[in-house]
Amino acid sequence: MKPKKTSLSARELAAVVQGEVRGSELLMINGLSALQRPAPHTITFIRSRSKTALQAKLRNLPELAILVDRSVGEDLTPQVGHSLILVRDSQRAFLDLIPLFFEPYEDQSGIHPSAIVSPSAALGLGVSVGPGSIIGDRCQIGDNTTIHDNVTLYPDVLIGARSRLHSGVVIRERCSLGDDVVIHNNVVIGADGFGYIPDPTHGIRKVPHVGTVEIGARVEIGANTTIDRAMVGATSIGMGTKIDNQVQVGHNVQIGADCLICAQVGIAGSVIIGNRVVLGGGAGVADHVRITSDVRVGGHAGVTTSIEEPGDYLGHPVMRASEYRRLQIHLRRITSNRRSARSS
């Protein structure tokens, strides 16, 4: 997205997010900034549940507006030059203000002359194909889908309406994407799974992968993620699921709806994951494991056996978060006792 030339008062911004201004209502705001690098005459937000910590964060900030949760901001005293805007949820309010200061870049419309589109491909209304992209035989692309530079679609790929494929994406043969899907740069969907078996004649024999990948509507997939095709059947990603950068999804994996898969997660083959599951960054899931719905797995955890009950899990191998925390307390006590014994 590109910045817009916008200048609005704190009072005008508060009206947009149904907030209440404490401090200067006429302070002019020209953009957004992060709390870690606040800039004068911008608006930022603070998420804190401690009034004392919140008041401390307000010190030494330049002249700017700050969105604050009403539940902790009622008793705060604005610093000179600050406009506090009290809202129900400061982060959500900040997201609502982004369109006032940024707008999407305009995509190139139509088919670029350097794109290669098979005569047998079917493109819907308003489809854009960028420079150097290749649309294979019998591909079907829904209305108003945008395909950026140097994207490759193998034969028989299906893509729904209003989807967006960024540069460098590769979609292999017979894979399908639903409506409103966003695929970020250099994602590969439908490469062969990692399947090999010992063979007395050939040493290691490759297992053919003749299945596909099916991605539901409103899925977003981060840069450099790879999703392998099934050996038979389909690797599937459920509606509304969001996958971060550099994630590996193995063959025949089934991921449910509205899941959050954070960066560098590795999911081995034939894993089944329910709905609304969260996998923290760097977590690993062993092959053929099942994870039920409404589970949250912490970062760098190792799921080596199935998780049958909803809740929070930590550690390697994973255990209930409450059990993991108790274990850490016991380990610290053991370490402390050993140090005391050696010094006595």
C-alpha cells in the first residue's frame, strides 16, 4: 500500500473510531507510526493492561496522538502535546484508521504482452496477468483475480474470483484455490511430497504423488511457504485459514477452517488439524498426528502424539501448558538445590 496525503485532527480521527479525546482535540495528524519509533504528528496505539506501565510509556514521546484502551486509559493524564484517544480496543481502532492514510497500489489491468496464456485457458472478467507470467493449458481463473509478475500456473489449475497471486508464485498441475485467496511471493503449491521407500534394486525409490492441493476461500499464505500435493487424494487448507512465511505443509495434510499457522512451522505428512487451531512459530508436527479443534500450540513446541482435547500446549514433546509451567518450576528448584549443595 502507498501513503496518502492526509491531515486530520485528533477530534476527526476520534469520530471515525467512536473514541474520546483527552488532551488537544486540534492536534493535526499526518500519518501512522509504530510505538517503537514514534514520529511527530502521527497516531500510534498502545496495548497495555497496567496503568502504571502505560503512564511510563507516554513519557518522552513526541507530539502525537495515541489510541488507548478505555478500560485502562480513563485515569491517565495526557502529556503536553499528546492527544489520548480512548477506545474500546486500541489495536482494532488503529486498523480502522489505516485506510485514511494508505491506499492500495493500482494493479495493471488486462494481460501484459509478455505473459504467456494458453489458448485453452479460461479467464474470467477483469482478470489481470502481469509480465512474464505463464498460464497453462485448461487453467480456469475467476473474475477480478490478479496475477502479478512471473507467476507460473501448471495445466488444469483452478483459481476462484477476486484472488491475488504475487510475483514468483508457482501453482502445480490440478491444484485449486477458492475465492478471495491471497498468495504471497515465491509460494509453491503442489510440489511432490517427500515420499521415498527402500528398494533392493534401486536403493531408494520415489513414491509418485498423483494427488492435488485444495485451498479454501479467504485463505492467505505467506511468502516462501510450500504446500505439497497429496500422494493420492488432496492436501487441503480450510476456509479462512492464515499461514505465515516459510511454513512447510507435507503431503496429505488436512488443515481445518480459521487456523493460524505461524512462521517456520513444519507439518509432516498425513497430519489432520481441526478448526481454529493455532501453531506458534517454529512448532513441528510429526506425521500422522491428529490435532483437535481449538488447540493452541506454543512456539518451537514438538507435537509428536495426537492432541485430543482443546486447550494450550507447550514443550517438546508437548504437554498441557499448566503442566509444562509446573515442570519448569520443579526444574528450577532442582537446579537451585544442586547449586546450593555444591557450594555447601
